[in-house]
Amino acid sequence: FKFTKNLDKTGVIITDHGEVQTPVFMPVGTAATVKALDGDDIRATKAEIVLANTYHLYLRPGEKTVSEMGGVQKFMNWNGPMLTDSGGFQVFSLGLGVKGETLSKIDEDGVIFKSHLDGQMHRFTPERSMDIQRDLGADIIMAFDECTPDEIEKTYVRQALDRTYHWAERCVKRWEENGKKSTQGADQALFGIIQGSTDRKMREEAAKFISSMPFSGVALGGETIGYNMEATQEVIGWIKHLLPKDKPIYTMGLGRDPQNIVDIIKCGIDMFDCVAPMRLARNGALYHGEIRGEKFESEFSNGRLNIGNAQFIKDKSPIMEGCDCYTCQSRYTRGYLNHLYKSKELTYYRLASIHNVRFMVRLVEQMREKMRKDSRNQELENSR
């Protein structure tokens, strides 16, 4: 694993499964599939790295099964770089409980949680998370942390942060014991996660602590990140000067709206992922618009065309003129997609998801090119 960042703020991550240009948008393949897309579809969107979910793959089909199938890349027929999260977010978010029942129990050693599939009890510790991710075999793995909600008492945030520090140290130790390699023998990079909710002092402290450790990269976690862009940018503003310059910086779960991507790249962030482009596609919201200067502009609210609207029933246009995705280039019309969506035809989910994923990937490609161009112009200006 190697990361190089250029003066123009673009960069490249080198892994055993290929290179990733940064900044980069990562489509989410929760259960080793980007919903409705196969490996060839993902490649056609020009996505360079895919995220998979440790919690879900651990519960089904099991990390040993994935390992015996050659690791998550071979398992899902995707030969490019991959990242797995630690499972922590799902353990806590799915463990908040239904009808007053708490599905997870936290102690200093780890978390006991009830499977959302069959109600069986399981235990995750930092070491267990590292071993599961080692078997899954992604190029980048994440430290096991406690993701705290925004609306929570400061005393609890303090306790959770101390636990996250302790767990981070245990993750690094197990990663090193595992030779920093997957069960399949490929290099694995480990990223640490900065928590601290919406408390400035705790976020700053966490940034210093995590940045001082021998992680390959640093991530920003927590409920705020991605859900509330104003608060996200505020948190980045607090800690940006404390983050390492020679490691990739990753905002977890960010990338719902095109403007979010534009804003976060301007903050100097290298990596981001989000389930929203695929989820929005499945629910009839298709991205439409383009970057003009520092802003994303669209004739549709939030940059989304709602394909189920009656105005598109007889519309012979593609989703977006000039879009280079398979769906638009093949001239599938808005009218046809409107029909498929209303009929809940499976073909709709594939065509819509291809468009939204390619749209986000292309948006980031355009931002990278803009960064390089602005940098060249600045150099010319300085040399005069």
C-alpha cells in the first residue's frame, strides 16, 4: 500500500489489486454486491474501488466462506481494490433496539450483539474485527470503533472515545501480528477513525491521537459526517491542521448529493463513500446536472430527476443528454424508465443504478481534472 499526494491535491493509492486516483468516490457493495450491478457493470461505471460491509458478510455467508472462495474480490468477480468497514457502525446502529429492546451491549473488551437475521448472539472485539477483515481480504481495512450519535450526553461521548482509542491500539497490534496481510497474502492497509461527536475539544484530541498512530490512513466517523454537511465541514475545519499530510483522509458515509462531493473535495478530503446514489436510484431519483465553477447546478431540485413523475411518461430523451453512462448512451428513454419503475421491473434497478453510480464517479473525475487545471494555471501565474 502506497499513497502519493500531489501539490494540486490529487493523488494515487497503490494497492495489490490496482491503483486508485484520489479524490475518489467509492460505491457501497454492502453484501459483496453493489445492489443490482454485476462486476462488469461496476467496471463500466469506471469506479476504481468498492466498499463491502464486514458485519453483513460475517453474518452471511461468513468470512471463512469468503476466504475459501479466494477473498472478497474473487467472490464477487471484482478484480479491483476494495475497502471493508470494521462492522462497528452496523453493530451500534442496528443495535439501537426495536420496541425498547437493545440489541447490543458494550463493554471495554468489545460488543455483544444480536443478529438482525436470526436473533443469535455474537461478539465483536477489535481483534475479531481485524481477523474477520483479514479473511475477507480487502486492500483497506478499518479499525473497530464506537460510533456515537450526535444527541448524546458528553460524559458518554468521553467514555466512547476512550474506548475507541483503546480499541485502535488493539487493532494496530493485531494487524501487525497478522503481518499486515490478508489470509490470501495481499497487503492490507489499516485506517484509524476519528470520533468525538460534535464536541470540538474531543474531535481535536481524537485527531491528534489517531494521527499519531501507525495507521495507513485516517477516517472521520460519527453520525454527523455526511448526514449534516454544515456540521461535517465545521468538524473538518476544527481538525484539518492536525491531520497527516502524507496519508489519505476519508469521510465515512458521505456522498448523497453532488454538491456534497464538490464541497468535501474543496475541504481536501481524498475518499468518501455512500449508499445513497444506489438507494436513490432504486427509489426513482436519478442524478441530473453539472458543475459550473464552484457549484453543482441542475434544473431539478437537489439535482435529482424523479423518474416516476407523469411528465416523463412519453419523454423520448435519455435521463441526461451528454451523460456517458451505459443507460444514457444506449438511449434508454425517460418514458421507458418511467414504465419500468412504475412496474417495479428488475431491469429498472440495474439501468438506474448504473446511471447514478457513473454520474458520481464522473463528477469526481471532473473535479480531479479541475484541480489539475487550476494548479497548472496557478503555476503559470506564479512564473510570470
